[in-house]
Amino acid sequence: MATEAEYRPFRQDMDAAARYLSIHPPLPRHLTTKFFTNMLYLQHWMRYTEVGFLIHPSVHLPTPGLKVADVACGTGIWLIELAKQVPKDAQLEGFYISSAHFPPKDELPENVKLGYMDMMQSVPENLLAQYDIVHVRGVVLYVFNDDPSELLANFMVLLKPGGYLCWDDLDLAAHNPKTSDPNVSHEIADKIEEFGRMWFKTQGLPFSWLRSLDTTLTSHGLEALVPHSQTVSNAGARPWTLMQPMANRHFFENDINTMCEAGKMPPGSPSAEEWREMSEGLIEECREGVRLLMDIVYIVGRKAVEQK
Ligand SMILES: C[S@@+](CC[C@H](N)C(=O)[O-])C[C@H]1O[C@@H](n2cnc3c(N)ncnc32)[C@H](O)[C@@H]1O
């Protein structure tokens, strides 16, 4: 576990992540704001409410001495909530590329520790085969060219033999604006959706890998359990929908606007002015009843007890 002194300054972390993401530093500003911290909290509770569990009930939690790692943990809220559900002697460790979204240390449960780790780099030796459970959530935007192998290898080496990898993500390709009222227009939502798909493709992010993650886990020697996908329910439809224009506007105000002005958007992209109008229009369409939903994908892979 990295100590606070080992944390790199946030800006430096973010620039390293930007280089990895093939985006020229500085990293998209929207990822660095306190608004983004709030979004992470909001998304956590929305997700938890939808799926109803932190760890899938099929996962056997060894007691005593449970050790859990949450990779790319963001705020650490998943572990903070998990601390309420597991014995006090469980060691819960969160890793992230920066401490920017971490709460103050004195607000953490005693058995939760948050520290530095870049999930794209080789795992430090002292963390190898240490964990009964490795949890990872919301990294879909960091799996390039439809190949999760590199990340998967890093997650797997953290696991003890017999340990479980719990991968929880959103299928951004299953994201179609809908409305049950034919009189409600979703023209702007469709336009943003279409641009989003084009943008993700140009960034090497087609997201198809997510639908075959169970097969990929198997081919890497994990036993794939509970491949599970669910569309956000009607009960969750409003908060999920309303969160998105909010995120969209934040992205626009922090990044798209500047990229448009600097001429860095892909050819055929809307202008800054068109973006501004679309952001406002999207809020209006959602207010009128358009639903912006996506699928939640949850997969568990178990590492063999005996390594061949
Ligand atoms: C959608 S957030 C999810 C955070 C957290 N898992 C959650 O569910 O609340 C994904 C995070 O991965 C972070 N990330 C990007 N590259 C990373 C890397 N190389 N190592 C660790 N985290 C990274 C991003 O900064 C982003 O905040």
C-alpha cells in the first residue's frame, strides 16, 4: 500500500493517465473536478440500488482474514459500504491513480485503506496473490481496441488461488434514447448518441469486449461465474437519465468547448455553439420524458485453487 508521501501530485497523475489514454495532456479537466467526485458518489448509489449487492451473493467470502482490493476505486465508497457488511478483521484496500477523490482519512472505517496504484502498470510485488476478492468497476473507457487482456492480467495477479475477480461495468454501446410517448422527440438525444459512438470508435473504444468478457475470463484460466447483464429498471430510469445531461454538460464546459475552439475535435463534429445548444436541448428532452438508459454488466471470475 502506498503511503501518502508516495502519492504523486494530482496533475502529474492525470497527465500520465492522459498519455496512456492517447489524449494529449493535460487530461480532460472533467475527470479532475469536485463535480466528478460527486458524480462518482451518485453513480455508486444508483448502481447499488439497481443491482442490490456490492459483491454478488455467489461469491464465497472467507472468514476470518478476508482481503479485498478495489482497483480504480475513485472515492473508495464501494469499500466504505462493504466495511458495513463484512467482519471487522477484513482488510479492505482501494487503489487509484490519485488521492484527489479520496475522503479525509479520519472518515474512513479503520479497516479501509486507500492508496496509489496505476492499473495499467505492472503490479507491485508486495501485492501479488494477496487478495480473496478483486473488484473493479467503471473502467470501460480504459479498455482499448476491444482487448481487456492487459488489464485482466493485472487484476488476476492480485488474486490468491481460488480468489474472485468481480468486474462491474456499464455497456455504453447498449445506450439508446427511448420514450414511450411517440409525441416526445428524442432527436437531440439521438444526435448526441450518434456522435458519442463515432467519438468512441475514433478513440479505439467500440465496447464489444464487454459482451464476451465471460469467454475472455475463461480463456485466461478463470472460471466465469454469473455473467449478468441488466438494463436499468423503470424505477431507476429518472435518476439515471437525469444524471447524463448533467455529465454531458460538465464534459462540454470543461473539455469539449476548449477542444472545439482549439480545432481538436474530429472532422464532422458539432461546433462549440452546436454543442451548447444540444446540451440544453438534451436536458429539455429528458424533462419531457426521454429515457437514457444503459446496461449494467456484472461478471465474476474465479481463479483456480491449484495453478496448473
Ligand atoms: C468511472 S470511474 C469509476 C471509479 C470507481 N471504480 C467507482 O465505481 O466509483 C473510473 C476511474 O478510473 C480512473 N483511471 C483511469 N486510468 C486509471 C489508471 N491507469 N489506474 C487507475 N485508475 C484509473 C479514472 O480516473 C476514473 O476516475
